[in-house]
Amino acid sequence: MNTQFIKSVFIMICLLPVSRGGFSQEVYSLRNCLEYAIANNRNLKKAHHDKEKAAYARQEVLGTLLPQVSGSANLNDNLKKTKFIMPNFVNSMLPPAAQDPDAQKYMIIEMGTTYNASVGISLSQQVLNPALFNILEIAKTAEKMAALGIESSEEEVISQTVSLFYAVQSAEYAAGQMEKSVDLVGRMLKTMEQNHRIGLVKKVDVDRLKVNLVNLTTQKVTVKNAAEIQKNLLKLQMGFDVSSPVEIQPIDLTLFEEKVKDNSVLPFSLKNQTAFLLHMEKLDMMKLQKKSAVYENMPALSLIFNYQYNGVSDEFFRGETNYWYPGSVVGLSLKIPVFSGFSRKSRISQSSVEVQKTREDTELLGQSLSMTYMNARIKLNDMCNTITLQRDNQDLAEEVLRVTENNYLLGLSSMSDILNAAQSLVQAQLSYAGALNDYMKAWIDLKKASGSIRDLMSEN
């Protein structure tokens, strides 16, 4: 009895449907996709690397303001000592009786020792260097720009990910609606074939409906393939393995209804625009670069200290010729620019022009962002009307096909009427799915233009 029970349970387990990997595939919501994209998008990772590099660059400049200490050591074996030629004053200094009349007029003297060595340490400290201090401010500004660059990249990743997510949802919704149309025409075909067998329907009508069904099936496959292409683009944007399957949360039409009915106006402010803030930092950078050109005319003062311990010897640092002695120097080094052929003045003028150009670009960007926001509002309002019309049109097309089918069975409509109604339904379904996608694009554009694109991270 127990053996039979165990066999029965084993058979039941074997007959249970098993999904890939033994687990059901995770369904990704919009929030899941955005979180995954923020963590894995390649371009965003590069932006983080740029920020890290900017931080190191600032530390490098800061390091130049700290004391610079270096050590040195050397050991020399003077294989050929330096020799000097000088008048033979030794012979001339002797008493006349002791002088050598054949002595050479000049004598050769060998200088130095066979070996010499030294060890030492040197220190330098910037005391007054406006140009270097200004470079530190430039590095800090570059770090701020890198941080804003990350924010800008994140907003772009969010925008593209959301657009692709809703594009996948819209395409899969269109494929699902066409699946229903194919099933509907398939049921109609079965009914037609039954009526043809009993002589109520002509064969040519049945054949025309078969052709229409094949065309619908082909269109359905095309829409499904388009959905897969959009999904692959979404996976690439997310940093997801393109070869791995992913399932996207089905479309929620109530979400679209809520958004369409929502008449709240998103506020616009340049303070919320990352692109504008980034341009303001660029303007500050141009001003600092102008200061760098100005500071080239200013003196630089630094403190210098050196200490060395030197040794000389003819017997490799032993014996009577082995001598060691210390030496040290402390001082100030002042560098004063005097004349550079007017090149510094030209650099200052060029920097001033660059500041003016950047200021004009900033003003133009502000106006452009404001115009983009107004255009996005206009487009969204237009898409609100379009999506309502397309939804009503789809509902109407479904009703027309249903009525036409009933009238055909009653002999009040022709096969051409059914085929036209079926094709109109398919077109209405595709148009409504396209309107859904276009509406979400317009909505995303408005969120981006208003500077509130990050709010989408909390979307379900």
C-alpha cells in the first residue's frame, strides 16, 4: 500500500509542469527595470568612472600644495680623476740654488679622491602661488561637473528605459489584441466551413476568409517580432544579458486612464534642470580659467630646504683618507614674471571671449529648455485627445465586426463587409497601441522637460 502510494506521488510530481530552471521567470515591473538599469547601464558606469577620475585629479592638485619631500643618494668611483694644469710655482718658490733649471714651466695636479658618496633629503613648500591655488578650484569645479554628469546620465538612462519599457508593453498589447482578432476570425471560419458543408455559404467566401486569416496571422507574427526587438533594446539599455529571456509586466490600461485624466501641471524651473546646472558649472570653469591666465602675471614664492651628508675616500671609505661631512641649505625662491612678449595678455583676452561665449550659450540653453517644456505640454495635451479617440475607435471597430458577422449569418451583409470590418479592427487595434506608446513618450518628454524625470523611479 505504501509502495503504491509513493509511486502515485512520484508520477504526479513528474507530470507537474516544470519551468526553465525549476522556477517561474521573474516579471519585471517598471521599477525593477529602472533599478536594474541604474545599477548596470554601461554608460552610467562610465560616468561614475569620470567622477572617480575627477576626484583623483583634485587630490593630485591638492598634493602639490603640500610639502614635497624627496631623498637622494649617490656613489661614485672616479676612475680618472680630474687634472688641472697650472704654472709650476713650487719650483719658483725654492731658493735659487735649489731651483731646477730644467723644470717644466707648468705642472699637472690631480684633484679629488677615488671615491665619493652622498645621501641627502630635500623639501620644498609652496608659500604663495595664486595660479596653483586656482588650479585647485578648477579641479573642484571639474569634480562638481562630473557629479552633475552622473545625474544627467541617470536621467537619460531613466528616460530611455521608461520609453522602451512602455514601447514593449504597447507592442505586446497590440500583439495580444491581434491574437484575439485571429481567434475571432478563426471561429468565424469554422462557422463558415460548417455552413458551407450544409450549403448556406459559398466556397469563395470561405476561401476569402481563409486568406484574410493568413494575412492576420502574418501581421500578428510581425507585431510579436517588433515587440521582441523592442525588448532586446530594453535589455541592452538596462545592461541585461541580451541572450537571456526577460518578461515585462503587462500593460495596465487603468494607469493610462489615470494619466490621461490627470490635468495637474508639472512646474518648470531652471534650478531643476541638470543640463542647465551643468552649464552653469561650465561657466564657472571658464571664469576660473580666465583667472589662471591672470595669475600667470603674479609672483610665486616657495620655501626650500636641503640637507646632505657627503663622504670622500681613496680606499673605499676606510683608512686615513676617509672623511664625512654634512651640508644643508634653507632658503626662499621667488619667481617674478616680467615680460612674456604680450602672450599672457593675449591669453587673458582669449579667456574673456570664452567666458562671454559660454554665458551666451547658457542663456540660449535656458530659453531652449523653456521652449522644450512648453512644446512637451502641447504635445501631451494633443496625445490625450488622440488616445481617447483611438480607444473609442477600437471599441467601435469591435462592435462593427460583431454586428457585421451577425448580419452576414442573417444574409444582410456580404463577405466583403466582414473582411473590411476585420481589417478595420486590426488597424484600429494597431492605431490604439501606437497611440498608447506615443502618449507615454509625450508624458516622459514632459517629465524630462520639467526636471522631474527621477519621479519615475517610484512608478510601479
